[in-house]
Amino acid sequence: MDKAEIISRIGYIRVRAKLTQKALSNAIEMNPSYINRLECQKDFLPSLEVLLKIIEVCGSTPEEFFYHDIAAYEKDKEVSEKLSSLPSEVREYILDYDPDLMALFTKLNNKLVKIKN
């Protein structure tokens, strides 16, 4: 993940948390213009300590923040939880023994991507 992506994700979770740049800056005990400078000038990154504060104040988790597709995190987590509740034999069958089922999942995913675009 590069600098631009980290800054973009900070803005994403801030907006989702319905916080202004100034409110988030104050909540993490930084200069009132800190988040504005971070998001607009993009000339620095927060320290790890500050980033973790930002994530917490915005109601997120490090796992979600660094997930490969932050917008899909909740849905992917839900799917994962449902699959993990299946008996292990069924999970093994899905993953190892049924290429047709995996092909169906891939086909469904491709159709959903086309619908979104």
C-alpha cells in the first residue's frame, strides 16, 4: 500500500465516521489543521501511533484499514463467517473437490463486477 492509498483510506474512514477534518484532528490531539494538511497536501504520512489513533477514533480496526478492499471488508467478513460456520468437510469440498462450484463463484463474481461497472 503506497502513501496515496493510506491517505485516501484515512479520508474514507473519516467521512464514513461523519467527522470533519478539524474534528478528527482534535480527537487525535493534533493541530486543528493536521488532517486537512494530510488529506489535501499529501506531503507526509502520520506516525504509526497517530494512524492507529485515527483508525480507532473513526470506528475502524487495523484489520479493516489494511484490508485489500476496504469498501468490501464488511461483506467479505460476513461471507467468511458464514463459510467458517459450515462443517469442515463441506469447506474442504468447496475448496478442493468441486472445481465446478469454484467456477460458479468466479462466474457470479464476474457478473457482479460487470453490473457494478
